[in-house]
Amino acid sequence: MRIIVKDKDSHLNIPIPTRLVFNGLTAGLLCWGLEKHGTHMTRKQLMVFVKELHRFRRRHPRWTLVEVEGHEGEHVKIEL
């Protein structure tokens, strides 16, 4: 996963390992948080999603998840 922030004055590029963001621990925490807000998903269901996300990332490198442009020229892009 890569987060890119461009501004008039600077260019910030933050690479984050996808396995660090999407793993069994974060799936468990997400499951706990969803149940707290009234949505029921099992940890197993979330792990299937994480596995498919890793598979998709291998087949489609540098795929853009989010791309936003601010009012004053800021540009934020999150790639898988």
C-alpha cells in the first residue's frame, strides 16, 4: 500500500507493507469494532476478504484505491 500526498511545496510518499495493515490481528479488531456498532461479521469472513485483497494486489500492482484533490491544490492518492 502506498500513500502519496502532493502539495504546492512538498511531495510525500509513504510506503506501508500491506501485510502489516491487513492481517489476522487487524481483522479481529475490525470484527470487534463492527460488533460494537451493531454489524455482525465473523473473523473468518474478514480473513477471506483479506486473502482476496492480497491476491488482487499481486495481480494488479499499483491499483488506485482512492484519489482526492483538495480545494487548494492538494492531491492525495492511495494505491494498493
